Amino acid sequence: MKLDLGCGPKCLPGFIGVDRFPLPGVQVIADLDKPLPFEDDSVELVHAAHSLEHVSDLMFTMRELYRVCKHKAQVCIVVPYYEQKLNLANPYHLQVFNEHTPRFWTRCSWAPIDPKEYYHPHAVTWGLSESDNSNPGLEIRLLRMEFFYFPRFNKVDPSRQRELRQNLTDVCHQIAYHLVVWKDDNDDDYIELTNNLDAYPFLDTPALQKSRADADAYQAEDSFTLAYAEDRFSGKLQAQHDHIVECERKLLRNDKLIKLLTGSPDLPAVHLKRLDDYLEANYRSRKPRQFRLSKEIPTDGYVEYQVAGAGAGAYNSISLCVYLSAESEGAQLGVEVVDKSNSIVWNSIEELSDVNTVGVVNFSLGKSLRREDVSFIRVFGRKLDVGVQVVECSITSRWPFRPSRLIPYACFKNDE
């Protein structure tokens, strides 16, 4: 079943039109402020264009959508962007929508979009549905977010569009959320889905297509606002802008460090699962784990860890979580595997350019090493112009009566 909520007189073909008024094309008359007249887990696709801004309790309506939707059902929501004067003046618009709104429909700490689109110093990770310490009763995850700009801003560079949208009124007039309903705990499926978004069958309506076509067809014109923006980025205000950006970077980095030391690393789900699965299989870990940072990796030395684990086994890859104290260009991280005779049996060096404050560096050995033949790994650095530290966690041994100790937040896996 496919629903077009608040369809008005133009229901999408193949959809069941739902509206509170008996207009042409409406098949089900229903008030979105009340329970929807559909069975649990009966809907596979939902379209709601310029309707949800009129509901009185948005979380109630979203919980109803979650209830009637099947697992992995697609939800496409198109709504007015909040910071525009017509929306602010409209007395019939009861809800606010911007880049932060879908964060309150999920607890997932990550979404497949650029974090710069939603950065806020008080809420760095994505999901905020449990931010009031209650059960929200829904899990609807973002796959894609589209912004539709006023004509004069259509041809502006995306980074400048974002800067203007987040600071001025009447820059963006509409936003579209492409979401998926998630009803089980298998995050591997979600990660696989997000890794293949190019092949995902996103709902693309005639209205969205027209909005994109209008933006492409618009001829750029002179604008004082754009001239001011150009001056801000490349003129006398550049130094001030750079200072603000650097302050925001430091705030973001501090927030990530605080979260790491008081809770858990801010990492994509695929890395968290990989590291945690390894620790659960080999240690009796504390809940919650206590995280620390190693001493800073020297440019002419290394940090050494004993290789441990339950029983014998082989591995051909190492994943290591690290913390960077600043942005890095050209910095490298290396790993040496040392056997029981203190001989180096394998080593590799990887770039740190993809690590944003806290991140995972993956090393592929290219061969299998048996765990019982290896004693240590040594972590070293090259071209280090920033401080690099290994993220460590406190664990309890699977063997009784052994004290807890710090180990690297890492995993040794056989990927074959």
C-alpha cells in the first residue's frame, strides 16, 4: 500500500489519497491529528508534501506513520523551510522544519549526509529522539536531504548556500526528507543500504522534478546579498570568517573529545560494530566501557600493545581507533606486528587524512598471521604535524580474578 498524505486534489498515481477534505482524488478522509485508519505494518511507501506543517502534534503523527509502515518502508516528506518570511507569517503552519527536524525521529548517531549540514555545538551526533530521556516510539532514519533555494541563490556554490541558509532569511524555501522506517536492530542492513544509495529507488515526484528544473533554468542576476556574500568570503571579512570557522572546528573537536571520554566514540555504526564484536568475543568488557587516550605517539618512537584474545586464531586485518588533536595534512599512522622473538613480521603505513578528530584506521595485512605466534603491535607515526593518540578502553578479562586493564580500541579480524 502507498499513501499520499494530505494529497489535496492531486493524488499521485498509484497512491491512496488521504486528506481531511473530500476533494477529487481523495480516497480516505482522515485527520492527521488522529490515529490513521490503517493496519500496523501495512504501508510500503509514504508521500507527504506540504501537509505535515499543518498538524498540531508532529511527533504523534510521525509515530502513527511509523506504526502503519512496514520495516524499510520509504517515507518522502516535502515541507516549507522554516527561515522564510511567508512561512513565518502563515497562521496555518503549526510545525517547524529545517535540517535538524529529522534528527528527532531517530536515535541513530549517524546519517549519510555531510555533518556540516546540521552541525550544532550542543548536539554533535545526529540522532536526538531520546534527548528528553523518554522512549519516542519511532525510528525513522534519514537517507537524503534536499534543499530548494530562492532563485537568486540557485547558482551559488553549495558551501556558500549552506552558509547563507544558516544565517539569513529567505534563502531556502523548501526542504525534502527522504527517509526509511527501521523496525529491527540489524544495523548491518542499514549500513549496507546507505552504502548503496546510488541504486536506492528514491521517490521522485513531478513536483520535485519541476523544482529542480526551475532552479537549473533560472538565469543568474545581480544581487546585493550575493555581492555581500562574495565580499564576506573573499574580501575584507575573510579573516573574521576564518576565525569563526576555526572556533567552530575547535568546539566540534572538544565536543567529540568530551563524548569519547564520557560515553563512546563518535564513529559510524559499521566501525563501532566491528570493534565491539571483537571485544565481546575476546573480553568480558565493562558496561559502559571507560575510554582513555594513550600517550601521544612520538615521531621517533612508538606505542606498544600486547596482542591478546580468546584462544588461537588467524587474522589478516587490523582496525585501530585514534584521536587527532587538530586537522592533519600528510600525517601517517603505522603499525608493526612483532612475534615472540621480538622480530617484526609485518608493517604498514596509512594516511590519516580521512580521520576527523576520532576515527578508525584500517590496515590490511595481505596475509594471515596466527594470534598465538604474535606478541605485540607497535603503533608509530610519520610526518606527524599534529598530536595523534590511540583510543584505549577498559576491559575485564574473560578469565576470572584477573584485574581490568586498558587495551587499544581495536580489532584483529580475518576478512576472508
